[in-house]
Amino acid sequence: MGRTGTLMLLGSMLAACTPGPIVGRCTVGADCASGVCLGDGTCAPQQEADGGAPSPDAFVPPGTDAGRPDAGPPAHCVPNEDGVVSRAEAPFGPGLAARYVVTGGVPVDTAGAGGRWDYGGALPGDHPFDVRTEAPDGRWFADRFPGADYVAPLAEDRDLLGVFRVTNASLELLGVVSPLEGVGRTELRFEPAVRMLSFPLARGDRWTTETRVTGLASGLAANFTETYEVEVDARGDVVTPYAPFDALRVRVTLTRTVGFTRTVTRQFLFVAECFGTVATVVSEENETEIEFRRAAEIRRLGF
């Protein structure tokens, strides 16, 4: 299994569109063509349509199940900056895309200073990583996960997909699969489903999910347990290569038990209204410090 479980949250949320240059000054969303005024007083961009001029309908709104025939026309999401991420302010569903800047094995400051985390600068090994969510329909594993809404890649260095279900109250991880079926396939189910996020999401929220993971991992039988301890422990400004955001910090401690062996991995997600997860920092295995200083992977919204 390697780092499969340690990176499960990375594919759980996406920015609502593929970022482009930020243009315009604003005070409220109505000042912007995209309908989104960022925390630094600049307008979020509209997505360009096939290399042409920005399209007013290109911005896929959070809370819209893009790609579904019954999704209805897109509507702009305007952050109200109240420190609470409602379901309508969280981008989920198939057909969404975002570009992140990712690297690993680097020093990192998770504690921040004065409620500010600056991950905007270049780091050694930085490179782009495009993430897309897709509907499970027609995939070899679709009938194994009834009720699944979308799949998303879990990590850049592993060809695995997380299978997610989203409701008005929560985002849940149902399983992990390989894109292709075969003798060496991965097909893992979580019982019960892992609650990744709850809505509305606010500072002080906390919950724990204990789940049993069964199935196949690279063709080998798997049967182990995982415990996800989640707490929304801070709110502040997180700086990414794309833009600064007013975000909630979600702290996750993942404990995997295989036989008598326990592995602990820590991670932080920074979740912003209308953009979802704008940054994620994952620790090395068996990190003992809550505010760790070295990242096995750090991912930030970028260009």
C-alpha cells in the first residue's frame, strides 16, 4: 500500500476552475466578471474558452455537479468571508479541474506566524500537477461503489483514484481503486465510509472515523484498519503561488494498523470558501510533532 492512505485527502477537494492570471481590483464579488473577489482585493479570473477570450460561463461554481445533465446552468460562488465553508461554497462533483504546484521532501513551516502561512514562494523540486474529477460512470469499478459521485487522483506519484460521495452534510471516501482492471488491480473498500469533511465547516469542528479497509492492493489481499482524527483547528491567511486566501486549517491524523504495525501520518488542509482545498501539507510517516517541519508532500494552488 505504501503511501496510499497518507495522501487520501489530497484529491478530496478542488479549486473551482483551472486558475489563470488574476485581474482587477474589488471589494465584493459583484465587482468582478467572475463573481469572486479574493481576500487580497483582486478578482479571481474567468476560465478561458479554447484559447479565446474569457467566457462568462466558464467558471464552474462550487456546489454544482458539473458534467451532470441535470446540473443546471452554472452560477457564481461569492465568498462571504464569514469563516464558515457551507456546502454551497465547497466545489465538488465530476468535471472540475485545478492546477497545483507540488513538491516533497522539503522543510516547511506548519505553525505559521500571526495566523499566516506563506507557501507562495518557489520550493526545490516544484512542478505543476493538474487534477481533474471525473464521474465513475462506465468505469470498471462503477458497480462496486453504488452512490459514488466522482473519482479523483490521490497523489502524483501513484496511479490510484479515490472514490468519493458528497452530500449536503459531508464529503465521504468510499474506496481506492486503480484506473484499470486486471490481475494487479487495486480495489479497496472502506466500511464505514470515511467522513473527510462536514458541512458547514467551521473552526472548532472535530470528528473521528474508524474504518476497516478490505479488498485488493496491487493484486494482493488487504485487510487493515485506519483511523482518521480530524479537527478544524485554525483560521488565517494562506499564501499560494496563485493568490492569498482566507482559509480554515483542517488538521488530520491518520493511523493505519496492519497486524501489529501502526503507522501515523499527519496532514494539514487549507480550505477556502468557493475554492476548496488551496494547499495541503503532508508529513513523513510516524511524525511525532503536530506542527512538523518537513513535508513528504506540499501542494499549493498555482498556475
